[in-house]
Amino acid sequence: MPVKAKNSGTIPTVVSDARRQLYYELVSGASGLVLALFMWGHMVLVGSILTGERGFNWLAEMLEVYYIAQPTVVVILVLFLVHAALASRKIPAQLAERRRMIELGKGLAHAGRDRPATASAISPLQAHVESRLWIWQVRTGMVVLVLGSFHVILLGIDVLTPLFGERPGIEALTSVARVKAGLWLPYAILLLCVEFHASVGLYRLAVKWGVGRHFSRRALHIIERVLLWFFLGLGVVVLLVLADVLSPPLAFLLTGPAT
Amino acid sequence: MTKKESGKARRLRFEIFRYNPEDPESEPHMQAFEIDEAPYMSLYIALNQIRETLDPSLQFDFACRSAICGSCGMMVNGRPTLGCRTLTSDLPEVVRLHPLPVFKLIGDLSVDTGTWFREMVEKSEAWIHAKEAFDPQAKEARMDDDLAQAIYEGERCIECGCCVASCGVANVNQNFAGPAGLNRIARFMMDPRDQRSDAEWFEVVSNSDGVFGCLGMMACHDVCPKELPLLEVYAYLRRKTLVAAFAGRS
């Protein structure tokens, strides 16, 4: 809000609280959107392991030679922390408040469970799951904050330093060795949490800002479920290949006369 | 389970929250009552039957019994809804009844929603703010039909408090405008007769006690007995904050 200074017309004051709150809301939503889209793109890129080590190495090298991977690691880490800081401002601070929300969400989800087949369309007792989904979004977000930080820092070191493997950068050999050595467990947990958090988060974002005027909420919910299961499925297969349990199912794409 | 069985009436078990804050002897507890289900029995009928035949001290509110007065909001198996329009045939054999949270408890299932709604109306000054003095001789300004309909949608709120009770934020933040409050604010923002500017509204809406307090849990929309388009209301308010903040500012 502008205020009158003594002799010099109006000067702008510090950003008003309302404007700051709007910025927080926009940045937390936008960073979530970018991170979710990045995650899915990332999953497709990591999916190159399905064609075998050669495809994976080639792609990793391309992204590093053209300096795409290095700045991305830094930008994603920053976005990740910004999103964590801003999104967490909505989590109630007191344990009693969280308990109340959990209890409420549980009640709302269970009330619809006993809904008999005879219930009419106007029955007020349909299932409601979104309150519970929000609580799980907070929980998965916490897990992602811990395991995701670990992963981004680990891969940051891999991309920027020659500490892992023979050169700076991601190589299939070291990635497989790492996952096989035991990282498959935190990665499996991270995968589940990230995919849940991202798809439910985007669904909520779309409803919040009114995309629901063009798509029904039911349609958005279905899109959310499809994205969740697709990337979860893809992630599991990728993880199995990286853990050396499954041989690359798309390896035939790169076999042939080429050297 | 709850499937309608031909012929044989079910025996319903009501577990009802009992507490009288006026009585120092009273301790909050659950009390069970059993009655036979009758065809087309609503919670309104069931509770009256319990009061008439089993316990005359049971407190609950009903007035219109047709989902208009908004006094019979209660938690039915963990979900807020109107007692008068909830049929027992839509419920399992065991029905747990609690008073609506957030609001001040009067006793048993009866709560004081009026004080909460009055505070909300006073805080958001939910009445028409006109700049010019009212001229009773002048013709009423015309209003676009779609807009009139949209305003009427918001006006359909019966202030039963179900949305507020279902809202995780309203349950833990006393200052949050709440679903009904945001709906009321949007109704006056839409109204061209109200001459408060976008900038003025921006200060009211754009904060964590306004629309940005909303977590998007969507329970309010799902439980509203009048099926108000609450999610659209919040999206409208969010978009209006963008307009207020960025329009005409280059």
C-alpha cells in the first residue's frame, strides 16, 4: 500500500502482507508443479536404463557434455528446499492440532464406507478421501524431504565430481552398483512417496485454482490415479533393472549391426 | 449389513455423545439407545422417538425438518450432516452421533452456530457497502442473469455449519474465515452493488485466515447439505487475488 511521505508524493512501502501471502502461495504451488513435471521427465530419462547400460550412459553423457545436468542439479535442489519451506507453512504446528485433523480425516473417510447400495444419490454419506490424502501428502512430503535430499546430494556429487566412477558424471555401472549394494530400499520408499506426493499434489493444485471448471473433479481424480500408477509401475521396473534383478527389457532396441 | 431386507425391521443402536456443560456433575460420555427402525425413518424421527420413549433429557436441535433452517447439523459416524435429511436406511445398524466440532456446545448434540456465524458476518462486513446514499425513488440497476444466479448460489447457504465442522483448518484455527465465510465473502465480491474495491478485498482474502488458509482438503464441498459449489468459490477467490495483485500494475 502506498503511503504519503512528508513532502515527496507517494512512495511504495514494503510489500504488504497480503501480497507476500499471495507470493508464498504462488511460489509453493508453482515450485510443486515444476518439481512434479521434473520428476516425471526424470523418470523417463532414468528409464533409458531399460534399453541397457549403453543407452543410459549415452544419455547421461549427452546431458553432461552439453551442461544440462549440472545446472539442473543445483536448480532442483534450490526449488526442492523452497518448496519444502513454503509448503510446510500450512502444516499445523501443534501435535494436538494434527491429531484433530487426522481424526477428522479418518471419520470422513470411514463414514462413506458403510454406505449401503440402497443409498440414494442425494445421500449425504458418500465416501470422502481427500482430507486423508492431504495428511498422507504431509507424511510422504517429510519422507521425500529426507530421502530426496540424500539422493540429490549424492547425484550432485556424482555429476560434479569424479568421486564415483571413472569420470565426473553418472555412469550405469556405478548406479547399478550403488542400488545393488542396498540403496534399492531407500529408493523404493522414495519412489512410492514421490509419486504419491506429486500426483495428489497436482490434483489438489488443479482443484484449488479452478481447473475443475473445465474438467470435472472426477476426471481430475482419474487422471491423478493414472499418472500415479503409470509412473509407479515404470519406477518399479527401472529400480528392478538398476538392482540387477531384471535384465533390461528394451535392450533389443539398441542391439543390431551398430557397434 | 445395511442392505434393505424385505419385511424384517432392523434394530438400530444409537451411540450418542452426552454432556451438559451447565451441570457441574456432568461428564462427557457416550450413551447407547436401541430402537426399531421404521420405514423412511430420518434421524429427526429417530432422535425424537428416543427422547419421547427413552430419555427426555436428550438435547438436540431441529426446527424445519426439511433442510432449510440449518439447526440439525451433527456428526453422523464421523461426518457432519443434517439430521433431518439423513435416512436411517442409508446408515449402518450402529449410528454414532456427536455434536458439530468448532462451535460452542450447548449440550449433547446441540451447538451454538449462531455466535460463530455472527462473528464471521461482522468480521467480513458481509453486507452491501454502497458509496452513494440510497434513493428509494430510483430504479434498481439491472443485473446480468448469470451473475444474479451466481450470487443466488452463494445465498443458498443455510448456515448449518457442516462445512465448518468438516474443515481441518477451521477445526484448529479459530481465525480462519472458514468455508461458509469464504462463500459469504465471494458472494459480496461478485455483487456489483457492493462497491468495495478489489484492493480492499485483497487485504481481506489474501492471507492464511482467508482463502490461502485453505488446504484443499475438499471436505466442505463434499459434506455441504445444500451442495454449494464451494470449490469453485475458492478458485474464484484465488483468481481474484491474482487480478487484484497484478492487474493495472505495469
